[in-house]
Amino acid sequence: MILCNFADMKRRKFILDSALLTAGAAVSAHLPVMGAVRHVSSPGIRLEWENFTARMKYTFTISGSSRTSTPIVLTRITWNGETGYGEASMPPYLGESHESVDLFLKKVREDVLPRFDDPFRLDAILRETDDIAEGNNAAKASVDIALHDLVGKLLGQPWWRIWGYSPENTPCTCYTIGYDESDDIVRQKTAEASGSRFLKVKLGQGDARDRRMIRLIREVCPRTPLFIDANQGWKDRVYASEMAGWLAEQGAVLIEQPMARDDIEGNGYVTSRSPIPVVADESCRRLKDIRNIYGAFDAINIKLMKCTGLREGHEMVTLAHSLGMDTMIGCMTETSVAISAAAQLSPKMRWADLDGNILISNDPFSGMKLVDGRITLGMLPGIGVSDRLYGSVQDNCAQ
Amino acid sequence: MILCNFADMKRRKFILDSALLTAGAAVSAHLPVMGAVRHVSSPGIRLEWENFTARMKYTFTISGSSRTSTPIVLTRITWNGETGYGEASMPPYLGESHESVDLFLKKVREDVLPRFDDPFRLDAILRETDDIAEGNNAAKASVDIALHDLVGKLLGQPWWRIWGYSPENTPCTCYTIGYDESDDIVRQKTAEASGSRFLKVKLGQGDARDRRMIRLIREVCPRTPLFIDANQGWKDRVYASEMAGWLAEQGAVLIEQPMARDDIEGNGYVTSRSPIPVVADESCRRLKDIRNIYGAFDAINIKLMKCTGLREGHEMVTLAHSLGMDTMIGCMTETSVAISAAAQLSPKMRWADLDGNILISNDPFSGMKLVDGRITLGMLPGIGVSDRLYGSVQDNCAQ
């Protein structure tokens, strides 16, 4: 496959620049006390980014929309010769876009970063980034992830280790079967995912279609436990409660977001009657939402693109567990940058839905690996990614 | 002053051993990839400890007890040539002692640490330490603090920096005026503390005595804001509420623990009527207590010896702030080891009571410094202490 179109060339340059900067700094970086941060020179904290379009292997349909690609912005933050990578993923129904992220990151670059000379100041930098404007959560996450990658590299450790987690406690991820009109496509997707430990099924298309999806999947994979994602698709709480019972009989082990985001009482009704845990997704985007939904859900789904990144995500784990709630780590359609960042939190998660990078065909990075469906965490520092394209694009260009 | 008695000699050896081990490892530690942890050899995680008695500058009286010294256990954890220091402080009324800590640490050494070869596994090591037995919170903290000091040193950074805090946000500490029968001693203590930004007053000795303390202090320091610590000393909620009003008029800015620990409703009654914030101390020892007292207090006082150390203390900050509660960092009578560890959390605190090391005359370490009453955080890695005795005992021995 020839990948050398214009976008790939730009991306290659982006990653090459980072690699050269990092390599160039490696020698001088060894001079000061080992393990200490190297104040070789202080060029300030530099933020750069470029647009990227993730191409999806299948048309992706959830309650209300379909698409074949997802707009993404790849960020990098450079300081004293070390570079951290970040990412914003913008599924269109969430309201962010290449343009909105570009606008937001310009404000971070011009209004926030010049007032800091130390990327370790995560608390203040990310609070000021958050204060620029409401929303823009994916744009905020792209700054948070790049800073964490950078600081983790400066500390010489992956974040799971800095946080003191046990990597053997990572969960197995599910593999998502998106809704499709065609029975054959559903069967084909299910067959392709049949090695997975958990299948995630997107429902909320209406009773007949929802039940047909489950039966088609059960034809191909009779016993794999199911994560059900209703995506707010059920409008009646009594119906939703009955579906929860029926789905449990079909081998579902959890249900995400049965009712509308703001219908906390309706979701609570379903939770109190469901034989399996009910997980808040759209109802719980950020830390402050947990108080509102406490009691109405058994668990929360933490996604970096919702919660503005690893710092707030890490706090959400603490808060949820303190309140006796379970946690799940989720994702949008994302490259290995955001997926690997999210994986750093996974040892504290009961469930994981981190298949975003598997569902795209042009991931420019490599990072978190699945072994027999289980998330594995390596010793690569920061968020644990390497820039695979740096090699593979060169190889492809030679053809 | 000649310090070379038997206890000091033992302590000197304890610290010398650590210094030599650390120095010996420094050369080989540079060989592997910079910033990475050095698996030069794996001798396991070694825990050692010794008894220490902190001598107090003044007889210390709070509601219910008086004393002139505090039993302490100093711990050190060594791994691959790096050493972290920790401490357990055992004010007698809390039920721990040299003997109970010794017994507990033996279990940590024999039952927990042999199953780990990596001190970064804070989550698992500290959970298993916690599971050994109920209580023993100071003993648990001595393990937590030493592990944090060790891991911070391995990362080459102080914990305030690893946590991403802004050191310019540290609060000013108060200086504690203990209760005394003698008016002259109270005046003398107050005069000595007159440069402090905040004075902390221990009340709960009865109405007449409590009001006399405040008036004596106000004779010497008419305007310094007061932290009031009732130490559960008030038995009647209506009286406590009236005192809160009177104390606010005298320039008090907060009241700790007006009513008995388990009288959540009584404390809530006072909080709802107090013109100044009411802070939970004895009512909130650990993370799990925050849920119980939520709504009954405005804030919590986090002390490492109550909450088992920095890991849980850090989580308590997240939980309290998520619930809209303020936080204060407190201490027992402690050396610079536990005080400096607590100071790492201080940038997230509204108030601080970290004068434990100032109130003792034989602190064997140096660490957190106060500048014009404000906590200052340096770049020493880990918990930020140096073993001052290593030099000073040698000097004293030469006399």
C-alpha cells in the first residue's frame, strides 16, 4: 500500500521533527543529575498540532448517526528537547471539529503556555486551559495527554507506574459491533470479533432491530459476554427495565446509558430494577457530574475526550471508587495516542472499551497492545506510544 | 550540646548506613537508560526501623492529657541502593506505641514486602499493608512515607512536582499554643509565636478556662487570626454554637472538631450555625470517613498519622474538593520526616498546621522550611528531607 499522499507526508514531517528534536536533546540531557529534569535551555513550552482523519474499517452507526471517518487533531508539546504526543478525537455529534480545536489550541498556545516555563505544573496549566472556555473537552484532552506524555518521559516512567498501579490488574477490552442494517455485515463483524472476551453492542434502534442485533450476534457467538450500549436510545423507563432483564438473560453483563442524559431519575429507575450493572456514559462527562448521578447508576464510563484528559480521569477514578461506584474506561474512535493514554488508567478499571484504534485503518502510532484481549502495559515512558509511521512511511515511500 | 548518647549513636549509624548505600549505588545507577529505574540487582525491598523519642520544648496539654515527649518510630526502606525515610508518631491517646508499631512493621517485613520486587507498586503494597490489621494508622503511614520518599528519589523529583502542584500556592502554617494552667506560660508562648501568621489554640478545658486562654493570647497578639481546636471538648451543641459566634468575634477563622467524634449530628448543628468554617479532625480519619461526615462539616483536617500516609491523603484531597469541602493539612508531634512529607500536599490546602517539628528540640532531620510563616517546597526529591544529623552528630562528637 502506498501511503505517501500529502496528508501522510505532512504527518511524516511532524513525527520526524519530533524524533530529531528528541534525539538531539538526548546527549545534553544526560549531563545533569540523573533523573532530575534537565534545564539545558528554556525555550518555553511549545505546542504544535495538525489535522488528521481517522479512516474507519466499517461504517459506524450508533443511535442517531453513521460515519466512515472521524476528524482528529494530533498535538505535540515540546520542552527542553523532549516531546509529548496528544490527540483530540471529534465524533461530529459531540460538537467539536478541526476548526474548533484549532481555535482552542491557538488560545492555549497564546494565552496559557507563555506564562509557564515548567510542564510539570499540570495542575495550573490544565486549570487555566480548562478556564479558556466551556466545553471543548477533546481539545482540552489533547493538551492534557501531550503534557502527560512529556512529563512521563521527563520522569522516565509510564504513568501507570508513576500512579503506583499493578499492570497485571488490567481488564480485557470489549470489541464493538456497531449497528448495521445488513444481517450479513453484522454476522461478518461478529465473526471477526469472535475471539474477543467481551462484545459491545450498540442498541437503541427500536425494539425489533435491537433484539434482531442480539439474536444475530448470538447465532455467531453464543456465549461471549455482552456489554450493551443503549446510547440514550430508550425512551420509556419501564421498557428499558424490561430490556435490561431480557438482555441479562441473553448474557449481557452491563448496560450503558439506557435513558437520556439528563433523565437521571429515569436512569435511576432502570438501575434499581436491572439485574446487571448500569453504567453512566453521556450522563457523566466530567468529575463534577459524578455527584449529580450518584445513586442513579452503578458505575461510570470514563473517556478522555469527555473528561478533558488523564488528570481529571485519574481524579474521577478516586471519586467514583470512594463513593462505591465501579469504573469503566472507554474511548471514541481514536489513534493509539489517546488509546494508550487511557490504557494507563486501566489497572483500576473493572471494564474496558478500548478498541478505538483497532477500528481504524490508518493509525499513525503504535502503543497499547492487546494480548488475548487483555490490555498490556509496557515500560515505554509517558503514555506509552511510539511513532510507528516514522519507519513505515519511509518504507512505503521507497516502493 | 553533646548529643552522643547511645540512642544518638544508633541513629547516627542508621543514617550513615543509608547514606553509604545511596552513595554506593550512584555510579552503577547511571549506566542504564537515563530516567529509567535501575534494575542493577534485585535485593528486594528492605524495611528497617528504630525507636525514637521526640522531646517537646513545652509540656503539651490538650483536652484530656499532658505530655513532654512523644514516642516515634523512624523507618527506612531500601531498594537497589536508594533509601526512603518514613516515620510513625504515636501520641499516647491514639493507642499506638513503640511496641505496637514494631509488631506491625515486622508483619509488613515478613508478610508483605517479600512478595514485591518493585517499590513503585504503591497501590498493591499499601493495600496489603492496610489489610494486615485494623487501625495501626501511624505504623501504616511510616511505610507509606518511606515508600514515597524512595519512589520520589527513583523518579528524581519531589512529590509536589510529581503531583503537578504549584509550590507558590502553599499556605502559611499556624503555630500551636497548647493549653497551660499558668498565665505567664501562655503569655510567654504567645509572645514567642507572635511572628506567626496564624495561632492555633487548643480549647475544650471548660468555659472559663477557654475564654481566659483567648483573652491572654489577645493581650499579647491582638490581631493574629486564630485557628480554634476544640478537640471534641464541647459537650453541648447550643453552647458550642454560642462559642463559635464569640470566637469569630475574637478573630478566630476556623474551629476544629467542636463536638465528640461520633456526634455527627451535633457537629452538623454547630456547623450550620457557625459564622466561621468548622473542620473535621477526629471525625475524619480516613478516606471512607468523608462520606459519613459530608454535610456536617465545612472542611477536613488531613493528617498522615490518621489517614495512613500520602497515598490516601492525596486521595482525600481529591474527594473532599470534589464534594466542595475545604482541606487543611495537620500533624502530630513529628520530626521533619513526616512534616516534610505532609508539606508535599500543602499546595492544595486552604489551611496548614504543620508546626510539629518546630515544637520538638531533637529533630534528627531537616526538611520543609517556613519563610515568614509560609511553607516552602524545595527540589529535594521524594518527601524532601535531608539527614541533618549525619553532619551535626559528627560535629558534636568531636567536642
